[in-house]
Amino acid sequence: MFGVRSRCWSPLTAEFEFGEEHFRYRPWVAFTMGMGIAILSSALGVGGGFLLVPFMALMLHLPMFVIAGTAALAIFVSSATSIANYVALGVRLDLPLLILLLAGTFLGAWLGPRLSRVLRERWLKILLTLVLSGIALQYFGVL
């Protein structure tokens, strides 16, 4: 069994161990960016993972294996809250599309952690860079 072991925590600094490595981040930065990402992703109707994962990797310097599980839960809570708010505002969901997306999501969520255990962290970061670059090029109409 392996996982995160908390060393100390305060609003200014949090430290933990993962495997043989020691990590430190600023909780107030994580809180502020988490809120900003949730506001932006909720307003745009997109999952916040495309912003949250790079933020946690580049700004908090966390390991990808920790980022994946942490971001998944944070995005779930943000998305569930956003969906509830949109439904409360009268938005109707496309149920057949939702069922297809959920089926794909469950399969992807099962395969993703297994893939992240066999790929090196550097490869995961390269893959993330390629995916985000492709999304950016799509937004700009290049692809």
C-alpha cells in the first residue's frame, strides 16, 4: 500500500510524503486557484481538469499520480455542483447523450489509473502537453 502521508499542514504551508519523495505547497494558493478554476469551468460548462491538472503540476509541483486522483475528485465535486445549479436554473439534460458519456467516462476512469501506473511521469506530462496543445489549436481554428 502506498499513498500520501501528511507531514504538517497550515494555511501557509502544507508538506507531505509520497513514496520516497517530500513535497510542499501553499494551501491558500491551492484554494484560490481551485475556486477560480471552478468559477471559470462552471461558467463555460467544461470540466476544470484541463486547467486544474497543469496548475497542480506546474505551480504546486505535485507528482502526476497524486494529481490524477486529487483532480478527479475536485472536478467531480465542482461538476456535480455546477450541474445541480444549471438544472435548478431550468436547463434540460440530453439523457441519451449523458448515458453514452457516462459509460465512456466509467471505462476511461477505470483504465486511466492503470495506465498512469505504467507510464513514466515525464511521458504523462508530454501527453498532457500534446492534448492541451491540440485543444488550444482547435479553439484557435487551426485544426
